[in-house]
Amino acid sequence: MLAVKMAKSRKRAKGNDGLWAVHAIVPGLSERLLKGGRPPTLSDLLAELLNGHVLTNDSKRRVERIIELLRFQKGYASQFTACLDSPEPDNGLTDVYLDSLIECNRELSESLFNYKVIPQIHPVGNAPVLYFLSAESNGGSPEKQTEIGAVMCALQLAERDQIDNVRECSCGTFFVAGRIDQHYCSVKCRVKAHQSSDEFK
């Protein structure tokens, strides 16, 4: 089980190992761990960071764009592979998907170049926890720490093919989907969306 955590500074005071500093970013994490609760999953953590009030609008847009690019990358790669495996591959379509994949990867790589991090391991729970410290000498602002945390969560989820677990509801709230066809964070939002649809009207 992995979680992403950042400390306020690389030069931490004795006894502050960086694990508890995330309490300011993800409310209640320390409490959950101390009460013997399970640490949040990466999906839980990403949703909490995106729903929190620490990210500025610009930071949130950057994180959302990276998540979008990770999803595009997955889709283009899947379509490209499907074209290659086709009994009669369409070379024109294959080239389009390949070009799109390369361009998507270029933008993603350029965006990720802005995040300088130091990976850390903390022995908590049943398995070590991977978290990241800002590589900036002063640790970076809370907004920067939160942005790094969200991006690192997204990258690990993409690596596990779980990036689609975190979705944005029509109300703007991010949530972890329990089912592949879940598109709303609550029954209330689902009913509201249905009632405003052309089909219902």
C-alpha cells in the first residue's frame, strides 16, 4: 500500500520524519492511522488532495491536465496496439495514434520536469509507505507540496492502471469510483443529472 506524503522542509526537526506533516494536507490521516484505521489508498489520497482547499486554481489546473494526459496516453497506446494487432491494419490510422501518443508523452514529460522530488520510505502499517519530499531547499509552499503530492499519486495510479478510479462528478467533487459505470459522487448528484437530461424532460 502506497501513499504520497511531503514534509514541510527537507531539514526536518528531530522526531518529525515527514509522515505526520501530511496531516496539514490530508485532514484526518494521522487520526486514522493512530486509531488503527487503514491508510487511505492512492485513489483516496488523490481525491482528497483535489477536493481540498490548499491547491490554488492554477495548481489544480496543472494537476488536472497531467491526469488528463495520463488518460490520453493510456487511450492512444491502447488504440495504437489495437491497430497493430488488427488483421488488416490501417496504416494511416496507426500513424495518427502513434503521433498522438508521442505528442501526448512530450507534453506530459515537459510538465513533469517541473516537479523535483526526493522519494522516501516510511515503515507504517502492513507495508512500507512511499512518500515524496520536495527537493527545493526550503521545502516549497503548502500549495507546491500539495501539487507534488497530487501529481505523484496520479503517476503511481497510472503505473498501476488505476488512474480512471478517480473521477470528477458533475458537481465538481472528485471521488473514487466503486464501479466502472459510476459517474457521480452521490445519489443526489446522479438524480439531479438525470432530471436535467433531455431524456427526462
